[in-house]
Amino acid sequence: MFFKISGLAHYFNGHQCYGTKSLPKADNIKDIVNDHHLTAPVYVGDTMGDYNAATKAGVPFIFAAYGFGTVKEDQVATVNALGELIDIL
């Protein structure tokens, strides 16, 4: 749904979601890292569930403060707009 609404699909080589393999989010994150041989991945999310899944998968988390939830943990960064990722990454 994100790709459809945002129009950003052309910036991504792949994706994984619960509906694809019926796996928990942490396992989907691990699959993306492994399938695409990522050496320095980060997960950008907007909820504690996203943070917990990224942490369980061993992937650093960037909190998207413009989203739906709150995260007050050990995220590596917080962004208030999607464009801020350019400076962070």
C-alpha cells in the first residue's frame, strides 16, 4: 500500500510484508537483508512495533516522527520528514 500511495516504488528493488510469507515483521526484515545482500541496512518506521521488529532483526532503526506512533528508545536517528533521510544516509 505504501508504494501505491507514495509513488515511490521505483526507488525500491524489493519488499516483504506479512501477506507475502505470513512471517513476523522481524523475519521479513531479515529476509530483505539476506535476499539483497545488504551490508548496512536501516529500518525506517513509525511505531514501537517497527522498532521492536528492527531490533529483533539486528537492524538499526530510524524513527519517522511524522508517522502514526511514538518511539522513545534507542533509535539511531529521528526524522520529521522523508527528505531528511538524504542527510542521514
